[in-house]
Amino acid sequence: MTLLNSLRQQPDAQGHFGDYGGRYVAETLMPLILELEREYRAAKADPAFKAEFDGLMTHYVGRPSPLYYAERLTETIRESAAPGMGAKVYLKREELNHTGAHKINNCIGQILLARRMGRTRIIAETGAGSHGVATATVCARFGLKCVVYMGAKDVERQQPNVFRMKLLGAEVIPVTSGAQTLKDALNEALRDWVANVDDTFYLIGTVAGPHPYPELVRDFQSVIGTEARSQMLEAEGKLPDLLVAAVGGGSNAIGLFHAFLDDPEVAMLGIEAAGHGLDKAHAASINGGTPGVLHGNRTYLLQDDDGQITEAHSISAGLDYPGIGPEHAWLHDIGRVTYGSVTDQEALDAFTHLTRVEGIIPALECAHALAAVPAKAREMTRDQIILVNLSGRGDKDMATVAASLGVTI
Ligand SMILES: *Cc1c(COP(=O)(O)O)cnc(C)c1O
């Protein structure tokens, strides 16, 4: 007899989600990756590990994050909908977490794993600096040495986050190779890891990298959907009809989606950054990319005809990554999740709208998810429900938004 096939059982033993994922790494890294996988399996089965993770989620991060019915946002959508149409919009408030976004969930999980493995030095890559700040935060909390690789161009552009990381005790290393941005920082971090195998743990910021990273980051972030699922059942007595989340590497999106993957009545929409437009500069790996290998896994990438990775662009620094997690590539191919895209301008408009009608200033990343909501909601009836992941708060985006509105602050 065959068992019911669950979409939540991926990846396979080699880390494949369908044709994607895997572990494309240098021979020297293989023993490390295998050790990490062994230790992760042991941690996952250890109630003490889960208890410590849950305790920190409650008392340090501030979980559970609220599930909030965005009543006025819903009203403004209904004003321009046909009679009886306009779904109810709920927000999962990840922006209320310590450090202002979902990234801390993953950082707590991985630093507990690092400690369990006896590692004393943490390395990370960062683009705009959000993952670097979250990593520096947990390193301060656990008293571990922290080294963050950051493209030299990003160091210049993101001085406030560089300063935050240094305040938290991290060493920030500007990377001057390649385009001097995120993908170069990732390469440099991988190089460091190979050279410092004995004491170093590589804390990856999204559901990318070689197996088992996409799986373990997903597991740590899936607290978002697990909470939201029971909060929704309590609030409405039923599951939402549609989930919406912004997709950079894809960690907040899969964190929300995963608990619902086996509920066929729940539709899912991931939103990529269309930047200036899909025919111009963007960061939409599925909508505007092709499969290839980057950072140890096979997935959809932004690349030219020679397989050279091209620069991603988005007004939102956190979506500015030229790839996407392999689980999303697979969920796209099998049609379980739909992937749409939203431009810089549409995201800015949604950012302003939420701020004005709900008194919540969202991060530019999740403003992309919000921008896709009104059109969807208007196609749905009033008794239907959309749940949007509000992955972060917008404080970090003040300079970017002001500049785009022509305001000097
Ligand atoms: C980093 C970031 C993202 C994008 O990363 P994912 O791994 O796709 O979640 C989205 N929202 C916020 C607030 C972020 O900081």
C-alpha cells in the first residue's frame, strides 16, 4: 500500500526538491555539509533543542506574532469591488519580532545548531544588511564571534546597517571581487568556510545554499505558518483561501506556506520583485530567469546566455537576490504555488497605502506582497480570506522611500 503523498516531505535524501536543490559544492566542503546534516537530524529529534528554540521564540523574539484583521485595508479594497466581492485581508505581523522582521527566527535556530556543534565563530553573508544585523544580534546574545561578508558597494550604500553590526560586535568584511554585491559576499563566505572548517559555522540567511540549508531554514521559519494556521482557525473557524508573501530567496514565503501545503483548498501566491519591469532591471528569478546552479544548489536564476549571473535590481534590498530557494522552483513547476511579480512603483504605492489606512509602515519587501492583494481580493467574495505575510517593518526603508518621493530627510 502506498502512503498518502505529502508535499511537506521534501527534499529527498540528497536534498532534491524535484529537479532542484542538491549540494553542488567543492569536495573539501562535503564532509562539513554531511556533518551539518547529521547534527541537524539529531537536533530535530531532540526535545531539548526544540524547547530551547521555542523558549527563545517566546521570550527573546516575542512570538507568537499577532494575526491581524486589516479592516480598513479591506474596506478600501471593497470600495472598488463589485457588490458582494472583496475578500477579507489578514496580516501575519512578523514585523513585530525583535529586530523587525522574520529573519531572526532562522538566526536563532542556526545559532543553537552552531552551539550544539561546538562552533565558536559564525560567518554570514549579507546584501543590504538585514541578515547581517540579525546574525550579529544572535552572536551578541550567545557571545560568539561574528564575521559578516558584505559587497564593498553594499557597505557604501548601507552605512546604518554596517554601523549596527559593528555596535553588536561583528566584524564586517567588504568584498571587492566581482560586482561587489550579495553574490560575491556569498562566494567569499563559502571560501572562508572551507578555510576554517574546525571552528566556523556558516549561518545562511534564506532558503538557499547547498542541502541541508534550504530544508533547515524552512523548518526554522515554518513557525510563521504553524502559528498562522491555528490563529486563523481560532479567528475564523476555517483556513484562509489565499496566502500571499514576497519572495527574495523565499524564506518568509515558505515559512508561511509550508504548514498549508497539504491543504488543497488554500491557494498560494509568491511575489517576486519586477523592479523597473520584467523586460528591464528586476529580481524575478522565476518570472524572468532560467534554471542553473548557484551557491551550491540548482534553481531558477538570473543569468545571461553564457550562464553568467546577472545583477538583480529591486527598490527593496531584501528582494535583490539573483536566485530563489529550490523548494520554490519545485512548487512553481508542479503548480502548487503561483509566482507573480510587482514593480518598484507598485510596491511603493502599496507601502504608502498600508501606512495611511492601517497605521502600519511595512518593509518594502512585503509591500510587494501587499501590492498584489487588491486585484486578487476583488476577484474573491466577501466571505473569503487572504492572509498576507508582513515580513518586516519599514523603519529601515525611510531613506529609500523619501528619495523616491523626492523628499530630503
Ligand atoms: C530579507 C527580507 C525578505 C526577503 O527574504 P526571504 O528569504 O525571501 O524572506 C523579505 N522581507 C523582509 C522584511 C526581509 O528583511
